[in-house]
Amino acid sequence: MTPALLRIVAPALCLLACLSPDAQAQDCPDTAPYAPAREIIADLGRIVAPNGVQASYTTTIGGIPQYVTVRGQDRDNPIILFVHGGPASPLTPSLWEFQRPLEEYFTMVTWDQRGAGRTYNLVDPDTIADSIRIPRYIDDTIEVAEHVRARYGKRKLILMGHSWGTIIGMGAALKRPDLFHAYVGIGQVIDVQENERISFDYALSQARAHDNLEAVAALEAIAPYPGDTPLTRERIVTARIWAQHYGGMSAFRDESNLYFYRAGRLSPEYEAADVCAINKGSLFTLGKVLDAFLEVDYSYVDRFPIPVVMLMGRHDYTTPSAPTATWLDAVDAPYKRGIWFERSAHMIPWEEPGKTLVSLLETVRPLAVDGGRGD
């Protein structure tokens, strides 16, 4: 797959939208000009509370070193294990943009998954190529959860996934529900094929409404979509680029989304080589999981073993919310709640950070503090 093609296919695979035109034009951006701003962001983000925790380190997960980040103002707070999207689109370089308020009420843990971000630079990619499979990512998530429980003395964690991270997060919750107080899906993937259909229909309707003849012609050329024709990379590109052009990734924005694509340049956690690793990891990972990704379907799950909360963007046409709402209405779970974000598409924590915090405080934290006795 060419870098230009990956730049468009990647966002179609949930959140792997880390390869912007700018990133492609400059493989390893010089972070030196950003040093003064990075210094300010690092100082603002320093956790100085006596019972706080701020740790970034490497530990062995799934037989390879993986990079973990832990941040929180009070170690006694419940822990959220936040599983990033992509694949290979780590949260670490953009944590500074949205996470600080969450750290007052939760200890936030994320890690750069195998083949992603700083973890990509820790191991020879050729030695792990055969392990780039969805079941291995699920097992890695479970291992990270067990590691975090032991390190911080917690009986259970809250598991939260975004986009691609909801595929492996839901898989981990179903496989090891004993590890988790609750599961939170943001940009949840339920049925990839249905997502593709909804996204295409939205793109075509918007293109027609805006008299975008180029888009209409391109989309009509691949109709019906997905249909019975093989769902190739090229067809995905055509369908998804226009959905995102009309705000399907970030509501009311076009597909540029520089706030996300360039976050690593200002991140205190990432140097130039780490920013490069996002792009390299994406190229390395995408082709290995694409076929399996296209077959993902959790609609058969009619019983969920732990409380489940879904945060759904009203304008999400990257992983459309309608299948998630339908699934949530039907599933049997100890507790379930769906929350709509009216000013968000796919990037809820970035688009509506205040409502994200309030939603987690109202629906999820009590499950860990009251129902979970604070551990």
C-alpha cells in the first residue's frame, strides 16, 4: 500500500487518521521549533499532588516491551485503562489536549500498542509481524490490565476503548470480565459492514446536498456499497474520504483535523523519532489487520457480563453510532447506559471534553467507587 493510499484508508479504519498530508510530506518533523511550547505544556501537566502519580515506562506485555503512561492526581481514585484507536494510532501524543480534567477523578492509564508509537521503536518490527492480529491485541489488553492491577493495588479497573480500541476492548471485557468494573465504548465498533453502509449513505447524501459533482460521481461508481463486491482498500477510500470531508470524524469540520494529526509535535512525551514511529507503525500494521477488521461483528453479543456505557457522537460517520444504539437497546447487561454527544462526531473526548468528564462521573465512577468499594 502506498503512503498516499494509507493516508486515506487509515481513517476509514476507525481512528488511524494519524497520516495527514503534512505528515507524509515530512516523515520526521523537526520538533526543535516547538521546544518552548513543549516546555510550557510539560510544566502545566506536571502532577505535584502528594498522592498523585505521573509515570511513563516500558514493561513487557505479550512478550515484547510496550510503552505505558499513567497519570492521576490521587492514587486512591479508580483507574481507567484507555485503549487507543487506529490500529497504531496512540493516545499518548495527544493526552495533553484533553485528559487533565479526567486525571482529577480517575487515574488514567494508556499504552502504545504493539506496532504503535513509542512501542514501535522498542522492537524490530519484523520480529513481531506474525503477531499483528486482533486476538493478540485482546490478550495484550488483558495483560496490561493485570499488570496495572498489580502495580497499583487495584482489584478491578474501568476499561475504556476508542474506535479500533473498542474492538479489542470489548473482546477483553468478554474474555476477562473479572478484571473490570465496567466497559466504556467511545466510537464503538459493533458491525463493520453496517458501519460502511451507513457511512457511504451519509457521504452520498451530503455530496448531493452540496452539489459536489466530483464526490457524487466517485460514490455512485462504487454503489451499491458495500454490496456483494469485495470491500477493497480502494472502495473504502472512496466511501470514507467523503464522509470525513463532511464532518464524519470531527463534527462541523472538514477532513484536515490538524489538532489531532499534529498533536505529537507539542507532546512532552514524544520526540521527533516517536512522531515518525506513528506513521511507520501505521504502514506496518494496517495491511496485516485489514481483512480481519472488515469481518468484525459484535451484533451477536446479546448478553454483556459487566456494566456497559456507550458514548455516542451524533455526527459520527467514521464508526457510526446507530448500530451501537441498536445493540445497546437489545443487550442484556447488569447496567447499561447510552449517552449522545450532540456536538461530536468520532473524536468525543477532544470535541466535548466537559461532557465526557461529566458523563464518566455520573455513570461510571459510581460503579467503581460505590459498587466496587473503591478498589
